[in-house]
Amino acid sequence: MQKTVNILNKRARFDYEILETYTAGIVLAGTEIKSIRLGKANITESFCEFSNNELFAINTYIEEYSFGNQFNHAARSERKLLLNKRELKGLARSVQAKGLTIVPLKLFTNEKGLAKLQIGLCRGKKTYDKRESLKEQDTKRDLDRIKKAY
């Protein structure tokens, strides 16, 4: 039994309004999955882009595997995402027509031990929207503290 890995992109939830979420598989090399299982990955600065009707995660950082040899992977490279053809067409249409963007939200391993990437179709927030979300978080935190006290 392997422990599950959850690597979150907290910055995406702050900077973007998430409209839809999808779960996509990732095409990885052998040493990349080993590094992910050790939790040595970062998706904070990454984004997704279409190339030849295929979706790629760009600027995703997966640390080189410490026990790897000359066949070790590059830390930052384009990684192909696996989605259904219908989902890819819908995402491509949304990105081109409405000016939305696709951002990775969470990198995790499922029960079979395969790496999956949860991506979101997002719209950028304005600064006043960010302030409102911070106020909501503060009030929720205060209410939780009051509830816990009683």
C-alpha cells in the first residue's frame, strides 16, 4: 500500500476564479514518478497550453530523482496531459473564445499509484476580488474560533 501524495497549488485558488475542474493523467518518465511519490514536485508556477490539439503542462517542476543515473529527467519540461477528445475540444473552445486559462490545481496519486493532475478552467480575479476573498476567509476563521469556544 502506497501513501498518497497531494501537492496543491494554493496560489491558483487565490489568483483565479475556478469555473470547471478536470482530472487528467500525465505522461511521465520512470524517474519523474519516483520523485512525485517522494513529494518532490511543485506546480505553483505552472500553466497549461495547447499544441497540435494536445494539452501540455508547462513549467511544472519535478525535482531530479536523487538515485537516478544518466537516464534522469529534466526538472522543468513540458509534460503531456491525457484527457478525452471531447474534453480537449471543449477546453480548447473555451480558452480561445472566452479568454479563459487552464491552471493546474493539484498533483496527486490515485489508489493505483498513478500520478494525476487536477486542472481547472479559470478566469483571472481582479485585486478587489482578491480582497473580498481574504475578508471572507478572515470572517470564516473568526466564526470557527467562536464556535469552537462554545
